[in-house]
Amino acid sequence: MPFYIGKYIISEEAVSDKGEEAFMNYQKELDILIKKLVQEEKVPRLLLHSCCAPCSSYVLEYLSNYFEITVLYYNPNIYPESEYTKRIWEQQKLIDDLQTKYPISFIAGPYDKELFCEMTAGLEDVKEGGVRCFKCYELRLRETARIAKDAGFDYFTTTLSISPLKKTQKLNEIGQKLEVEYGVSYLMSDFKKKNGYKRSIELSKMYGLYRQDYCGCKYSIRKSE
């Protein structure tokens, strides 16, 4: 029997028990939604924030069977600017090369590097994967939600959950919060499931994609050195 977590009606199949805490299985929730869309013969419009071409490869291959996708490349955290340019060209190249059931469009967001620097002021020494990263998640997802609302998209989401280094629960919490703020449905996800991360590596090799060796910001460069 379905029940509520916050404002969401959650199916029993999409929830697991771990000790006394119930946590959502985001992939199962997405499976249930996709099954419903197929049954109803609906193809919603999805605004997909992408962090880079390799991470988006599996997500686009998967979701383009069920959604009309527009990729939003909005990543003001990327450093230096030459790296930003390299990643945005790789993203466009992948979209051009992919053969998909439904067409994929592309939007390049502004390179708001000053905004990222302002946001991280005072957090320079915070451990990678902590609050500074959570603020970066929200910065990018908030812009995605804003554009999704203004352009009349049915859903918005991000490729970020495909990374084993990203906190999937935190990403989905932020997405659900922004759904309430902006009135656009957030597509819950955990794209590393179903061997999504492994498939992204395979697709990157198949399409000859540039795979960077750090997350993107100057702080992650520092960690990788």
C-alpha cells in the first residue's frame, strides 16, 4: 500500500528497510514512473542538467526512450575556463553523435564562475564531498528548476547521481525541495543503478569522449594532485 514521505506518495516497491530507517530506492521509483508513462503513451519534456558528456552518456541513452530531453550544461564550478570549454564541446559532440528514439536538444547556461566563488567563500578548506559540494549541487539544480519552470518543461533532473562520488540522497532531497519551490516535477534518480556508471564508461570509449580526472572545481583539482 502506498504511503507518504514528506509530500510524496511512495510505493512499497520503492522503499527498503535498513534498521529502523526507511529510505527510498530512487531507481525503483523511476522504474514505476516510466512504466506508467509507457502505459499512458506519454512522452514528457525533460530538462536534464549535465555535468559532463561521459556522465550524461548512459543517462541520455536510457531516458531518451521515454522523454523528449533538453540537456542543460550549467556548471559554473568548472575550472579553469579552458576545461569548461572542452567539456561543453564534448557534450555537444555526444548529442550530435547519439542515435536516440526521441530528439535531444541542448542549452548552454552562462559561465557564472564569480557566482560559484561567492558561494564557496569561507568553505575553501571543507572536505571534498561535504557542505561545499552540497551547495554546488543546489546552485546547478536551482538554475535547472528555474529554466524548467520558465520554459514549461514537465520534469527536471541531473546526471550527477551516476557518479559513485556524489551523494544520491542529498541530490534527490535538493531536487524535491526545488520541485516545491518552482512547481516543476523533479525526476528522482540514482543513475549508477542498473550498471549505469559502468555503461557510461563503455559509451565514453565507444564515442571517444574526453574523460576528465577530477570533478571540475579548483578544489577537486587540489584533491587529485
